[in-house]
Amino acid sequence: MMKLVPTKGAQGVSPARKKRMKRCLLPTHAHYRLLQLSSGSLACLCSAVLWCSDALATPDPSFEPSLKSGDLFSNAFSIQRSVTAPGYQEFVWRNGGTADYRVTKSTTHGIEFDMQARYDGRPIARHHISMTPGGDRFCIFNATKVACESDRDASGLLFNQAVWGRPLGGLKSGSHWHESHLPAWEFGGAGGSQDVIVTGYDVTTGAMTLSRAGSAEGFYSENDPGTITLLKDGHQKEFHLRPGHTSWRGVTIIKAGIVLSDEIIVERDDVLVDGANQTVTAHERRIMLENAAPFPTIGVL
């Protein structure tokens, strides 16, 4: 659920309206899942952000995409995971790639793209997709079906209201908002909370810099396996993983709903349990980077 914290100079929200907003439901990645959806048979999941009609205010234009057919975008992204435990070799996993987008249709209800994405070491995936203007849901169009899914990625092409919330009213440098009772997302378990601060606003270009920090408990929504294999003296040992407390912090630059730059660092305390029920404490760190890139990054789209 979302609670807006108005600051001096921002458009305030009346106490009665804030009370109604607390009753509104806020549900919370997409390159990798596009590869999965292309071969899967997922049903269309009707996930959306639900808002009380009498609590709506005008969103800040920095978060509202204003796109037209023919617009071109590309981004480059990378992610790494590290797990350290006393007496064991550090576990490190890395991946990354690029994606290209061409807007084919844009309405107030959705934006359609031709897109192609490549994670290094994987085949290129090419699809026709749509995204909600709020970035919280995407669909992939195949020859015989449409497969849709909520988007709980830490980042993406569009500003994602499900992960960031829906900031209302005019924002400026120093404005901030708070999210609580977050559902599980790419880097946080269910029930977490997050604070977002506008740390910079370029009135000439409309680019806004956001700083986010939050915490949660438990497993993430994706790419968070329940087992891990570590090396000790050249021998492998498998553990079951019990996730603990997660904290994250990041800096993002948004312009007209498009993510230009995004960095986030995530840390979590884990407990590892072996087959003899012996436990080892572990510390996990994830780093994600995403930046706008020159179009195209892969080839002709």
C-alpha cells in the first residue's frame, strides 16, 4: 500500500484523501521472462495497480511516457550475485546483455513495441510486446496467443509504478514518498518497505534523479533459488538456503517515463543448511546496472 509523504512546495494531499489512499491496493523484470514466455504457454495474468477513484491526483510528467510510433530506444544491462560464507569459496554469478525497442503504437491504455533482446550466451529473442504506461505489466504477442505477466523487475525501459509506487502531484528536488507492504519483487521479499527521494531535477531537460532505499524479508519474486552449491577445499557442498533480512539502495534517472540510468545494490543475510542439518551463516550481495544505449545494440530491428 502506498502512503504519500508531501513536502514543502509539493502539492499536498488532504488527510481524508490520504486515509482513502491507504485502502488502495498496490501490487508490485522483463528481458529474461520474454525469453521464457516465448516458449511457454502462460495464461494472461490480469495484474494491475488498483486505485481509489476519489484519491487520484495528477501524476508528475517525469513519470508519464509520451511516446509515438517510430520512437527508438536501447538499453544495456548487467547483474551479478555474490554469496560469501566462512570457510567456503565465494560464489559469483554474472550476466548481462542489451535490448532494442521500436514503438509501433502508443495510447493511454498501452504502448506496443517491436523488440529484440540478447543475454550474452543466449540466443536473440525477438517479439512484439505491449506495456502499460505505468510499466507494471507487459504482454507478448505470439502467432496464436497473447501471454501477459505482471512486471516486478528492479528496472526496465519504463518507470514501473508497481516497484516504485505512483508519485502524485508536482515533484521537485527534495520531494519524497514512502511505500509499505510491498509484494515480492526482483530484489525484495513480500511485505517490504521503501523510501524514495527526488535528489535532483533538471528543469531544462525534465530529467529527474531518484534515490531509493528499502528493506524486506524472505525470498525474492524471481531468480532466487532455494539451494546453493559452494566449494570448500575443492569439494562441492550443497545447502538449502533460508533467506533473511534484505536491504537495498539505488540511484535512478528518469525522463518522461523512460529509465535513462539505474543502479541498485542489494544485500541479504542468509542461513545455509546442509544435509546433516548443520547451519552456516552467509552474506549475499547483488548489483544491477542498466543504462540507455545507442540504437541499435544487436542489429536491424
